Amino acid sequence: GWAIEDHNTDEGESICLYEKLEKAIAPMFYHHPEQWARVMQMSIVLNGSFFNTHRMLEQYLANAYFPESYSRQRQSLPEPVLT
């Protein structure tokens, strides 16, 4: 996949997004479909373990039907360290 740089404004992020689409993503999609397919396959490999139906359903059930226990479970986890 492609990262979109973080900007202080929505306008800055949208400009970055459109530049990526125009200069990298669209040309690869139309002119190098094999390379496009490899990038998409790698994106699925890297993100598939989190973005899946099993995790989504488990999270939905916990939030919708057991919010107290889900909240307690999250509170017992250590805070992530951001560097």
C-alpha cells in the first residue's frame, strides 16, 4: 500500500492523496498491472490478520453486548508506548 503523509490540515492531506493517486497509484494500475497485483497481495498479507470478519464480529459483540467487561479488559492491558 501507500502511506499518506500526515498534515496539519485536511487540505494538505487531500493534496498529498491526489498527488499519490496521480503520480504513483493510477500509473501503476494502468501501465504495470502485475506490479499492482503484487502490491495489493502484500497489503492483504500485512493487514489481513487485523482487518478480518472474525475480529470485527468479536469486537462488535464485546462492545454491543458486554461493554463493561470489554472496558475492564482494555483497562487491564498496558498502555502502548509511542515513540
